[in-house]
Amino acid sequence: MPKVKVNDINIYYEIHGKGYPLLLIRGLSSDVYRWPPDFIRELSKYFRIILFDNRGAGRTDKPDIEYSIEMMADDTTCLMKVLNIEKAHILGYSMGGMVAQEIALNYPEKAKKIILCSTGCGGPNSIPASEEVRTILKINRERLSDEELVRNWIIFYFIESFIRNKPDVVDEYIRRSLLAPIPSHSYRRQLNALNNFNSYKRLKNIRAPTLILSGKEDILVPHENSVLLAENIPGAKLALLDNQGHGIFTPKPFLLAKIIIEFLG
């Protein structure tokens, strides 16, 4: 599988389809395996899809050094350069949405349009998850198996009715999540990067056309964060999804692909 040298690490990436490039950025502890295949197949009918694992995750290198969202944005734009991609649509999910914001702010020439999914601006202006969720995020990961860690997350990732009614889909998500589990040191490094991010005062400087997506029942990154982004990014469009939690792509891959394709034109 392809890897390229970017800054101080080797980044794992995949390319699907043809057309204008659309770069997808995953969230905390996540990797390429987590993208629903139906979602990627649908998007790849219209765009050249670039998937990759952030530093610390999946099959990308995992140095035990301090990470930052700015560092990940630089990794992403350097990956684009290595792949001879001058400009692209950028879709960022969860922590990846923070990386997408940073690209739009620091490398505006690289972002044609951006899509911010289940994410926020960070800092004191953001709306935090519940104390229960924050406790899970800070859990001592060394005490649990990889499968126990994933199953702990699932109840916050999907809404209860989806978990109950679609056990086969949930089991497949868990299976894919365990293909390249994140080491504890990488998780801590990514979590610290996320916690140190704050774009609130800079949101007004984003000039790329922006679509913001969030599940109304997201308890990891409450949808009020998406409302806040929409209120502060000039001309941003906001779509709040009924009966959806944090994991918006797995339950409705075709609906999400349709919304994104229509926005990107």
C-alpha cells in the first residue's frame, strides 16, 4: 500500500476515482478503515478521492512527540504537494474538521471549498461534551483491550436506536476499527493537539465556500458547535441532520454523499 515521505513521517494514503480532487481528513484516533465503503464509492463517481491516515494513526508513522492541529494541516498540504495536487476540496471530520479549518486559514490557496463535519472551533467558546463523555476520553487506555476501547466509544458515536436496529452495521464498523488500533501514546498526542486548538477569533478570515454538517444528537461534539461555526464563517451553509449522532457517515452514507456532491457542484 502506498506511503510517501512527508515532513518527518511516512504517510499512508489511498486514491479512489477520477476528477477534481477531494481530500478527506479523519478525526481523533481514526484512520482510513473507518470511512464507509459505500460513502467512498459514491463520492468517487464524481471526484478523485484522497484518503490518508493522520500522523499517529492507522498505517502512518507515530512519533512520540508533541502534535498540533497546525502540524497536521502542514502534513496535509505537504502530502498534496507530493501528490502534485495544487488545490482541492477539503472535507474534515471531527478533529479532521479542525485540520480543515487550519488549512483554509493558513493555506487558503489550497482549499477550493471546505466541508466541516461534526466538529468545532475549540477553545473556551466551544460547547463541550458532557462530563460522562469527557471521562471516557481521558480513560486509562492501557487497562482495556482495543475491542473494549472501541465498544466504549460506540455508545457515544451512534444513536441508541441505530445500535439496536443495525447490529450488523455496527459490528462491521467495530471490525474495521480494530484493523489498525491507535497506540496509547499516539492517542494522547492527538488528544492534546485537539484540546489545544482554538480557531474562534479567526473564523471570520475563512474565505473558502463552506458547508457545515452535524448530527442533532451528537453528544461528542454537540451540534451547537456547528451553529457557532456557521455564525462566524462568512457565507457558510449549515445542515443539521435529524436522528444522527457523531458518526454521521456510517448510518446514512448515500444521503451524506448526495449532500456533499450537491454542495461541491
